[in-house]
Amino acid sequence: MISKKTIDSIYKQYSSAPESPDCLDIMLLFEKIHPDHKIEIDGENLIINSVEQWSPFHNIPLDRIFGIVDFEENVAIVLRNSIIFLGKRAPSVNIHIKPQKDSFMSKVMNILSKN
């Protein structure tokens, strides 16, 4: 299981996209994860066939991927505001969506509405 601390560390370490998709360790997706994920590269997009086609995580532009990280039981695909964890031993897919922080104006409005 990946802890909140680990997830926060991933977002911090991969806070921006690499110079080029060629800098990503894409081979991890073909060598390490369960074959039922049926990963494809179609031009400039990564397709995860174990994710439903209607999902925004099915077809991902390579230039939106910030990193690919190998863990004991998963390989993580790091995006700006989410992380897709693909299982190595089973075709499991878990997605972490980064919570949005309140804007300054939102915080001010909350304070004023409480008074």
C-alpha cells in the first residue's frame, strides 16, 4: 500500500514535465506491469486498455506525463494532478486525484460567510 506521505513525495518530486517524453522510463510499462493492462503507444498518446474508454485516464498525451515510477506492487504514471497506479501482479488500476487547494478568494469568502 502506498502511503499519503509517499504520494505527497511523488507529487513534489515530479512537479513538472520532463523536457521530452523521451526522458520517461516508458519501458517500465511494458516490462513490469500485468499484461492484461494492454498498454499501447499510439503516436503521441499512451493508451491504457485496462481503463474504460470513456475515462479520461484511458488515453493520455505523453507530454502530460510527468514521470513513471516503479514500486514493489505497482508502476505509477504521474500526471500534474493525479497518479495512476497500475498493478504488476494483477490488472488492478488505482487512481489518486490530488485535492484542489482553496484559492485566496475562496478562503476569504468562507471567513466572511461564517460571520
